Amino acid sequence: MLTLDTDSLHFKQNVAQTYADLVYGGKWFTPLRESLEAFMEKVSAFTTGTVRLALYKGNIVIAGRKSPYSLYLKDLASFGASSYDHADATGFINLYGLPAMVASLVHGKK
């Protein structure tokens, strides 16, 4: 979660389930399993770092994570003083919502 963008993380989670199903079904030597393996290697290329765990009464909790390839930048994630211009969100929202607006126009909704 620390080194992958959202789209890659979600797709990786889906691939992981398919990969597990193939292995469980004894399909280790299939082209699909090999292709999924190649994807996992590529998407995990920058997945490295350290994880701090807290152990308490049989439970494990992630207490911290650190990676030289972390996509979390405190300056951009902050709602306080940062280099992020909040006015940029308007353009993003308009662009991201464009398919929904077009569908609404095509289907006769205002």
C-alpha cells in the first residue's frame, strides 16, 4: 500500500486471487500463471522497506512502515500549508466526472 498507486494495488489484489486459485487447482505450469507471475514481479519492483509490528495478546498490528519508494509525501497529504493547490481539484473533478456527465446527456438526464 505504501509503494503502489491505487489502480496498481487494486489490480494486484485481483491478480493475487486468480494466482492463488491457479496454484490451488494445480495449474502451476500454465501460461496464465507464468504471465501473472511476470505482472507481480513488475508491479512489485519498488516494493521494499521495513515494517514495524506490535504484538499484543496473540494479535499483530502494523505500527509503522518505511520505504525509500514510498508514494506518501507528507507535504502533499497535508491539508495545512503545502505545495498542493486545492484549486487543481476543480479541473480533476470535471475531468474525472466527464464520462458520467456524457452518459447523463445521452440518456436524457440533466
